[in-house]
Amino acid sequence: MATFGTPEPAPPRAPRRRRGRLFAGIAIGVVLLAAVVGTVTAIGMAGAGTDAAPAAAATPAASPHATPTPTPTPRTPEEQLLATTTDPAACAVSFAGDGITDAPVLQTQGTLYAGLPIPSREGQVFAGWYATPADAAALAIPGRVNGSEPVACVDRHVTLHAAWVSPEQNAAEAARIPILMYHQFTAKPEGESGWLRGNYTYIGDFDAHLAHIASGGFYLPTWDELSAFIDGRLFLPNHSVIVTDDDADQSWFDLAAPVVSTYRVLTTSFMITAYRQDPAPNPYVLRRSHTHDMHQAGDNGKGRMVNWSADQIAADMEASAAVLGVKEIMAYPYGHYNDTAKQGLRQAGWEMARTIEPGYVTIGTDKLALPTVRINYGMGVDALIGLIG
């Protein structure tokens, strides 16, 4: 038998197993890499989502049902005025009534009203400010408000109401306004001795006088009101009175001023400012000029007021105004005055001056020669009633 040869042995298996293991290792690596990549991608997406959230919240989608922001209510003129001050006592005072266009003004709670307007209207005479429309319609003196009254606000605001009368009504009232003139005061019922005895008012009588004025329904005009009354621009009732003191003597401060404070009656103290520069002893005392240094006799025995030139008088009055901070009204020393004195006063910016001549102020009275009602020792309340009602 022929033998064709021995077959070749089979190839070894080891290399096939190594390739299998290689493929398996590659597959496992691919899986692990995919897992790692997936994890990293997930983390990145999570981070991106976290960072994106605020941006999405910052720009929310518009809602068709969103509520619009309300428009702020405009502030009233009174609120605007109060916004200009930090004073907790500030009060906005408004003015109401026919023909009234005056803007509100700031006043201070608890102090006396200052500088209230005196409006004008064609064919009418202003009759004052009142607490209520009813008071204005009735011209009720207890409800009339002026610089003799303290400011009284509710929630930092008050409204004053205007009244008007016809020129005929104003003339028919025929008001005669007394300016009472006191001098010194004494605690002695029997009075003082000496030639000035008549100048001294017993303080008990003064107390009775002010009690009568305070309880008797009198109207207490301010000086700017008296000026407007003289011009025919302001109605004043016949039941009006102005109280003044000459010289600002120490007895005025010690005895009379406390009585003024008790009854809250507006008064004016005419001060010789070269000698006294005291502050007002209470809110109801107005300080006005009795000249700076003209309350002295000149060469002819009369006061400097009628001996000096207009320029000298004006300079003296300017010095007095520098102390008092106001002009408006003065009282002639000794009652002496002439045309030169009036010229000096006008030159210095004074509008009114009070004499010692007896009488009452009426419409058309000379503003630089206002008459007065002198109060002497021994004049009790009955005597006062006889003079002013």
C-alpha cells in the first residue's frame, strides 16, 4: 500500500484565545468609556441646568392675566407743602370760599397765626377767615380766625373759610376801633403817689379789663387787619378792641404780662429799644417800636421826634427795627409828631403810628396819626365798658 505521506499537524490554538481576550478587553473598555462619558455629560447637563435656572426666572414669560402696577395718587398741595419741612409741628393751612385762590401756607401748631392773607374781590369787602362755612356765613366773631388765635390742626392740616360783605354793609357797620393805651402798673389798690400817679393802672383793674375782653366776645384785630380796615378792604365788627402798653416798664413784665397770658388777649408792647430789648414775655405780647432813642426831650422841651430831621428819624427807626425784627406800627414818644416825623417814618418803611390823641380808628383814619383811648388810674371795668362796650 502506498503511503501518500503524514498529514500536517493542526495550527496551535493559543493565538485565537489571545485575540478573543483582546476583543473582550476592547469591548469592556468601550463600555467603561461610554459610562464615563455618560456620567460626565450628565454632570455637565446638571450643572448647566442649575446655572440656567436663575436666568429663566429673571425673564419669566408674560402672563396674559398679570395685574398692572397702579399709578401713584398725586400729592395734594398741602402734602407737597408738608414734604418741604421736617418740623413735626408744621401745619398746612388751606383757604376756601368764593373767589379764593390763595395757595396753602405753612404755620406752626400751637403758635399764633402769622401773616394770613387778606384777599380782594371786585365789588366785595373781605370779612375775615372762619373755622367753618357756617361761621363765615354768619360772620360769627367766636369763629373768626386771625393772628390773635393759636394754630390748631388735625392731622397737620386745617382749612379756613372766607367771608365777604358788600361795601354798603361795611359802611353800615360804622365800626369804631378803640386802641387802649396803658402805661405802668401797680399792685397798690390806692395807687402810686407823685405826678405820674395817673399813668399807673391798678393790676386788679387790669385783670378785670382783660377778663371782660376775653369773655365779652370781642374781636382782636391784628395791625395788618387794622391797616386793611382803614383802607376799606377789610370788614371789622364794631365789637373790636386793640390793647397796647407804652414803654415796656418793668411793672408791665412783672404784673401785667402774666395777666395777658392768663386771658390770652393779644396785646402790643411799645418798647424803647435803646433801653430795653427783652424778648416777648409770652406769645400774646407783640413787641413794637416806641423808637430806638427818641424818647427824650429836645432843646425846645419837646421830643426828638419833632426836633430831628427826617433822615435822623429814619436812622433811629431802622435801629429799632433791627432789634425788634419788625416795622409796621410805632408809638410816638410823648405823642409828639409832625410832618417831618411822618416823612422819616415813611422813609424807614413804617406804615402806621399811634398818637396819644383821644378817639377811635375808623375807615379813612390817617395811618400815621392813629388816635387812642387812654386808661388812667382808677378806671375800673365799668369805666372800660363805657369806652368800648
